[in-house]
Amino acid sequence: MENNRQITAQQLMKKLSEAMFYVNDLKLYLDTHPEDSRALRMFDEACKNSEACREAFEKRFYPLMACSSDCDKEWEWLVGVWPSQKMA
């Protein structure tokens, strides 16, 4: 992830979407090639990358999943952009 530069919610969401697309693409490949060890390593790395993207977004902006919400302080799930809303 880019640490030193200001990054917007839209840019981070795009990175997350790309990372998740790659994970799903590898998953589909592995469905038909389950013993491809190189693809398995790529899948593992892609999963770690998508998780890092999600965590970076949630740390900086708002939770993307209800279980990611920090419920110790207050219920934050309603904070942020809803899927039906356009990200600015």
C-alpha cells in the first residue's frame, strides 16, 4: 500500500476492487487446476494483498463489513457510503 502519499477513499476502493477481482480470477483457475502449486502461491499472496487493501480502507475511512465495525465505542456500521450511493 502507498504509505507516504494522500490517497482518497475512491482510490483505495479501486485498489480493493482490483485485488478482489484478481483473487476471484485465481479462484476460478484453481477450480479447474487444483494442483497448480504456482497458482496456489499466487492465490495466497493475492488474498493477503486484498486483506491489506481492505484493512487500509477500513482504518482510514469506515468499515466495509458489519463484523469489521469497532463496537466497543459505538455502532459504526451506518457510517460511510452505502452501496446504492455514489462515491465522491
